[in-house]
Amino acid sequence: MTQQTPVRPLGGADGGALIDEDWEAMRFRVHRSAYRDPGVFRDEIAKIWGHTWLYLGHETEIPNAGDFKTRTLGGRPLIFCRDSAGEVKVFLNACTHRGTILCRHNEGNTKFFQCFYHAWAFSNSGDLAALPGDESYPDDPGFRESMRLRQVPRLQIHEGFVFVAFDPDVPDLLTHLGPAAHYMSLTAKIGAHGMQTLPGVQLYSVKGNWKLAVENAMDGYHFAPTHNTFVGYLRETGFAVTDDDQYAYDLGGGHGLLVLTGHNGRIGMVWEPRFGDEEKARTVAKRNEMIARLGPELAAEIADASRILFVFPNLLLFDLEALTIRQLEPVAADRTDVRAWQFVETGEPESVRALRIKTMVSFVGPGGLATPDDIEAYEAVQRGIVATADSADPAHDWSDMSRGMANEKQGNQGRSIDEGAMRSFWRHWADRVGAATAVAGDPPADPGAPGPSTVFAAGSAATAGSAAPTTSGKE
């Protein structure tokens, strides 16, 4: 049966639809007000950031008792710390007395946080430790208990990745992650002695909507034209760049995955000439180590293809030449802060670490050959969509994401150079914010939960059993 909902341009008296999905015309488009309307942005912060799991950081950022970082999620300042007993804690960064920002440093190590305003002090486990002039307050243990630092309502950890939620009633973390948990586990298994973040964070601000960063990450279509300098460089070094056998996967829940076999090599996994002969020999040794430790199928799944994983709504894992964790923090409808960390094998040789960092900064670093291109692209979109606002012809104020719909309709696996992963994201986004969606025609049958994990060997796909995700969950 064909269902039909009339499409009305946003901005009319009745609001109108934000997403137009037409399976007869093979058209999928998003109304551009979704990127620029402050009201839409407020709904996102309230309905998404306020009611789902958010990626905060990795537990290796705070390896020692007393270590802390301050960070903002969904506009809320937080203290991310390890208390004196070694437990990971996340507190709202606000003194319980009058709400003053409590910790005014970006990072450090301390047993106590002291408010500069009235000198109230709190232990790194959240207890009220010092109360100047306490004779003026009730001599009641219940009062001190009531003034403990406020912890986030939910905190869970999967493979060292720390997530928080401001809504106590969200489902558990593994339910939220779904199949994305498995791909995070693959990343965590790379190092024989574990994985860790390197000290330091890359922090930069983008004059664009946060959803443009998601689109860009899930969009293999832009790789060759936008990054033509990098593509040319790779070809000159002897690495054959191709868009063949590159696929996109809808992991459900707004999460998406690109699996890429022809865009780049990977340190320790897939050699390419620019890595040098020493790394070529190490790549063979590393593969043998992984096969011995994990078995040939799992080792192949981890090593044979690059991946870009998006975990709704704010985590991106770029497992490319090197491994980068990227976090999105929406600031306004037209501004996004980005934090990025390098994720490395614990105990790897210094020469490999140096090559990894050099390779990372050459491409996905904020000054590399890719990230500045990407930032300019989605800042250019943000500037350009102003041109069609309040257009005399409302049909002009839409962005098209139809590429690959016919392929999807036929039940074929979506390619990375199509826009299926973006469409999946937008459907989930609309569901979360309650945005009106106009659907026409018969969409493809719902395939249900994603199937077994896919092993990519020698540029082709083979099926292997899916490993069960694990968690080191803490509440």
C-alpha cells in the first residue's frame, strides 16, 4: 500500500515537513531550516542531548587516582575524574551552594575541588569536605549529604569509552549502542596490551551545524573530489585509490558505519609505500600476532578494512591511517565544537608511535590534507543555505540526499559513495526530535537488525559469526 503525506515547506503557518522521502520519485531531501533554525537546535538539545547516551571521553584520559578533566556536553559543564579509590566519576561542574563553576581548570590531579566564591570544598568522590563557618549551618549529617556534588544520572563504560546520560530512564548503554558496540570492541582489540588515548586534545570550532559533520563523515561521495590533493599524493606514492568495494551500513538507532578498503593504508594493518620498509615488515609481524591472539577471522575483520563509525549523536571513530576519536559538541545552530584524541596501542615502539602521529596529522588532523577541506565544505554549506531561506519558490530550500535510493530499493548493500547512511541518520533524527516527515511510495522492507559482522579479505566481503559486545559498565 502506498502512503501519501502532503509536503509543505517549513515556515508555513502549520510548520510543514522537515524531511521529504518519496520512493516513487526516488527522492530524499531535508529542509534546510533543519540546519539553521534556532528552534530546531533547541529541540535537539532538549530531546536528543537531554535524553540519550552521550560520549564523554575515554577512561585512559584519567589513568591515575585524582586525575580530572573538565568538559561540556549538551551545554552542561562537567567534571570527568577518577576518585581516590580509582573509580570513574562524572559530576556536574557546579557548586551545590550557589551554582558557581566549581573546577576552573581544564585538567589536573587533585583530591579536592574548592569553590573560589565561598571556599566550599568537595572530595573527588563528591563528598562535602569543608564548609567555612559551618557553625551557621544545621548540625545535621543529612544537610552535608544533601550538598554532595551532583553526579550525572547515568554513567556506563564500554571498552573504556565513557558515556553519560542526563535522563535516568534511558535504556542501558549496550541497548543504545546495538551493533555499534561490536565495532567499538574491534577497535579495542587492536593492541595486544590494550589501547589508550595520547595526552592532549585537538579542540577546534566549526561555523556549521553539527549534523553537517555527521553527514560529512558518512559521505564517501565527497572523498575524491574534495580531497583530490590527498588522492593525487597517494597515487604518486604508489597506492591505488579506488571507490570499489566500499560499503555503508545502517546499524540502527541512528548509528552508521562506512567500511573502506581502497582509500588508504593503516599503520600495522594495511601497508602502503609512504609508511616505509620498516613498517612493511612490522605489518606482517603485527598480522601474525593478531592471528595468534584473536584467530584468523577476527584478525581479518579488524585489519583488512578501514572504518568510520558514527555513534549517535556525538561520537565518531575514524579508524583510517591512524585512529582518531572525535566528539561533537553543538554550540548553536550554526556552530559546533569538535574535540579529537589519538587512540593508540599501549606499549607500541616509539618509532611506530611517531609514524602514527605523523600520518594522523597529515590527513585527519586539524591542519592535515583532509580536515581543513571538510571544515570548509560544511562551513560553505552553512553559508550557502542562507541563500534559499524564505525563497520565493519554497522548492528551492531543500538539500537532496537521494543518491543510491534505487540500489537500496532493490535490496542491494549500499555503497559508501551513496547517501544511504545519511538517510538512516536523518530518519532517526526526525524520530527523536519529533520532526514531521512526508513519506510517499513503498519504502524497502525493513531488514530488521543488522546481520552478522562482515569480514573483508582481499577486497571482497565474507560472512563471519558476530562477536558479542562486552561492557565494563559502571553506574
